[in-house]
Amino acid sequence: MPVQFVDIAEAGKMLPALVTSLEKRQVREIVICRAGRPVAKLMSVEPARIGVAKGKFEVPDRTDTSNSEIATLFRDESPS
């Protein structure tokens, strides 16, 4: 995917179109320039990946019952 360079005045006029090109993955990023020098960068945000491991493994109801040392640490007690 290409990188697009845009003058700051032009970017202000066409911001919705620039955002759309990022959403459609037409460009990887947009570099905003002032007097020909890069000053800012626009890039798309990756969507959150909540629940990607759902159904891949099972968490027991009680994870601390089989390990007394871990159970002690969770209760903030000194191990004996």
C-alpha cells in the first residue's frame, strides 16, 4: 500500500476523503506536510480483537484450589 503526501491546506479541505481512503485501505498512511516538510501522519486504527480466543480453551471455575502456594499469594499471606 502506498503512502500519500498531502499539503496541510489541502488536507484540511479534503479530510473526509482522506479518512475514507484509509478506511478502504487504498493508502497505508497519509503524511501531512507544511512547506514541503512532514509534520503529521494519519493512519488507520486496527479494530480491537476482543474474544479472539473464545472457545479455544477452558478456564476452570476455581484456578487456585490445586496450588496452595498460588492461593496463598492471592490471599496476600506469607507462604509457610
